[in-house]
Amino acid sequence: MAAKPVQEESEQQFQLALEASLDGFWDFDVAGNIAHYSSQWQAIAGFEPCAYAGEITHWLERVHPEDRPRFETELKALCAGKSKRMRNEHRLRDRHGFWRWVVVHGLAGHCRLKNGGSQDMAPVVTRIAGSMTDQTERRMADPLTGLPNRMYFIEHLERRLERAQAMEAWDFAVLSLAIERFKMVNESLGYAGGDALLMETASRLTDAMTRWKSPAESVIARLNGAEFLVCLEGVNDEQQAIEIAKDINVELRQPFQWRRERVAPSAAMGIAQADPGYAHPEELMRDADTALTEAKTLGRGRLVCYSSGMRERALARLQMEADLEEAIRTGQLVLHYQPEIDLATRAIVGFEALVRWRHPKRGLISPGEFIPLAEETGLILPLGDWGLTEACRQVAAWKALSSGQTHALRVSVNLSARQFGRPGLAGHVAEVLAKTAVSADDLRLEVTESSLMSNADAALETMQDLETLGVGLHMDDFGTGYSSLNHLHRYPFDTLKIDRSFIRGIAEEKDSAEIVGTILDLARSLEMEVVAEGIETVEQVERLKSLGCRLGQGYYFAKPMDPEMVSAMLACADERGYCISGSDRPN
């Protein structure tokens, strides 16, 4: 039997190598404008499995419109001999309408000189060839959990909306989910523990969806951080979506064990039910996220379904954020000052600085409306810096006004959790005191218990630095945290401020009086001062005095006052200071 020609055998081996490769290969005859593709190229591009050849424009038509100009430019440069090699990454639509990410390499070859002329004449490229590698899985998957990422989810939702519009069947919803207090998990368990919780969450979500009747089409994706998206299939209305979300929540709330630590995760959830009003995937995702944001404001583990009113509130919130940024920049913020009173003598012993916003259209806005927004957006840092400096500047002005008087003019300034957790806080406070020529004895900083919880060791170091500086330290809203006693023993507070919720019923309710009495006894044993907040009636004043409470503040004595009113009041003070009685208190 005659041996096969060497060239034929070589071509067969080459063809076998092409077919065995995971990459797709292509060959373009520039002169004939015909492209040939390997079967693997066809599989990647989503063609029917057959020998395929055709004009290269058929390829270009499948390239994503955003990626096509660059790919076409590089391809033309290769064909024209302006470049010898090409590497291009683009999206290619397969026959199912799915966008696949591919990396294409190309090489120009088989060049000849024009008309067989001199070596100085430009070469002509007659053929280019290269490979195509499918990068979809790498580009579309979250590297930590292996779940699809945001890009994949958007493309899936785009195809799902197209199908729903064609069939007029809107039996799906988008669930937006966020693991709550994830920053605290990272800080307590470390980043490895946080990653483990994210992987466990992905696994639990997958398990929950397998129990639903359409698990094959219900896509779960992970966004950045601790947020996930789920396309819930087979959901005809919001009630069905709620039932699935509740099942997911049960799954997620199971205790999570990481080495020796044990945490109980919880998640906030927002749902947007698909309907004919949605034309783009980003709209569904936006509304699910808007519902999620609303859920986060309601407390832990809450679930909210999107409604049209949420969009208006979200837009109003965005507007307020922009307005607040401008307010900080243009000086619309002001400080009002609420006196702290000696309950026995009614003398003012200090003031608490409270920020207000003079909005050019809405008038005076209370901090309850904009402080949470400032915390969330990070605007609390420049706002807090301004408030600290302004309070110290005002104290210096009052000191000059009341020269020769003996009454105290100390001011208390609230610190947010973000401010307190910022490195170098004590140094910043020292700079403000020096700039405003105010003594550290005249400044008190109020810290809530929640500010201490994220990083206890760093909090202790910061407080020790502030104590060394000579600044007073108040624990605000005492009694509302879950480990206040531990914090009292560990941290160098000099004053407790009893939360108004305990003061409200002190004159009538035995339980409230007993709690306040216990706090006062504890403070005395630790040689700490106590300020009762939220005093509104003379009965509350008398009950607090009978329990041994020395200091208080509240509307019974005075509402927060603007600086001018305080200045006028101080100008009338005698050598004992300014005393407020029930009949002459400022309104």
C-alpha cells in the first residue's frame, strides 16, 4: 500500500491539532474577501456546527456596537500592512443572542511587493490568520463566589425582558439583597472570615433557589461588596416574590461558624416585579435597589417591594444630598446651643452644640432629616469638622464677651461614628483648639456607644489621646446600647448622658425611675457625672433631684438657641452666671 504524501499527512496533522484546540482559528483571504473558520471558532461564536466560510463582514456584524469601531480599525490596519500583529477583546453575539467575550489575535502574512518592483515599494497583505479565545466565563463570573457578575446579570435580564415583551408574559421579578453590618463582620472575623460568609451566602442562595419551581432559569449574581441580585422566575405577582424572599431569609439567618466565632447573618431585601413598563434591565435593577435602600432604613432583616412613590423619594434624597454638599460649601449650616442646667440652682453650666440647616427654600431643617444622609454619604466628615471649629470659635467669642465672669462656658460637640473612627482625631482636635484659642477644659466631645463597637482597641486609644489632651468625654444616649457597663469600665468617660427614653416616664413609671436610679448609683461608684436629657416637666425635674441627679437639659429649661440669643442671655448674667427658672426660660 502506497504511503500518503508527506504534505497530505502534514495537513491532516495540522487540521487535527486545530480541531483539538480549545481556541478557535480563522483565516482571511484579503484579496478574495473570504474568511474560513475552524469548528471551535464556530462553537464559540454560536454558529451551527458545519464548515463555515463567508465575508468577514458577517463576523463584524456580530460584534457589539460599542466594540466594533476599534476592532474594525485594527483589522483594517492589519490588512493594509500598517501593523503586523493584532490583539483585540470584544463582545460577540452568538445565535442565541447572548454576548460572549472573546480575545482575538491576528497576524499578517503572505506579503508580496507591488508589481514585483523594487524593495522600496510597500508590501501588500494577501492573507491574515489568527485565533479566538472565549473569555466569557472569566469576564462574567465573580472570582470569589463563582456566581455570575453584574455584567452577566444585565445581559440575562435584557434577554429576559425581550422574551417577556414578545410573549406578553411578565412572570419574573428582581430581588436585590444586601448582607447587613458586613463591615462589622470583616472587622471582627477578618477579611478571610468576611469572604467565607460571602461564599456561604452564595451557597445558601443557590440552595434556596433549587427549592423553587424554576431554579434552572433563576439567575443569582454577586455585585460588589455584600450585595447580590436574583432574577426570580415563575413569579406572577409580588406576593409570590415575597414568599420566596422569606424562604431565602430563613436560609440566610442560620448561624454561620467561622473558626471559633459564630455570627447570625441578616439581609435587607428589595423586590421589583417585572411589568410592561420596563424596557431596559437597568430600570428593573434600579427599582429593586431603591426598594432595598428603603428596607435598610426600616431596621434589620426587612423586605420592601418597590412602589412608584419610592422613586420620588429617591430623587428627593439625591437632591437633598446635592443641596447638603452645597450647604456645607456655602455656609448654610448654623449651630444652635441648648443649655445644660444645674437642677438645684438652675444655673447654666454649659451648652450642647446642635447643627441646623438654613435651607434657602425650605427654611430651617432639623438634623433628624439630614444627619443620617450625611453619615451615609460621608458628608458627615466635612460637616463635623465645620461644627467642631464653629463651636470652639463661638465659645472663644462668648469668653471675650463675658470677661470677668465666673460662670462656665464649656460646649459639648457630638462626634459621629465616622469622625470618631478617623485616624488622628486627637491631633485634629488639638489643631482646632489652638486655632480658636480655646482651652481643652472648655470642650466636651459626645460619643455614642455604637461608635465604639466597630473597633474597640482603636476607640480606646483615641479616647486615651483625647483624655491626655484634656478634653472631656461624654457617653451620649447611655442605656440604649447592649454592653454599656463593659464600655463604662474600659473607656475614660467622665460623664454619662441618660437617654430621653428613660426620662420620659420617670415621674409616673416605677421601672423608669429604678433604671435612672441604678445609672446614678453606677455613675457615683465610678466618680462620673450624669446629665439627664429630654426634661420637659417640673415633675421630671423634682424626681431627678430626689434621685440625686445634678445636671439636666431639655425643653423645660430651653430649646436650642441661636448664638445671638445666647450672647444676649450671657450679657445679662451676674457673678453667679445665668440662671433659668420655670417662668423665665427662653423659648
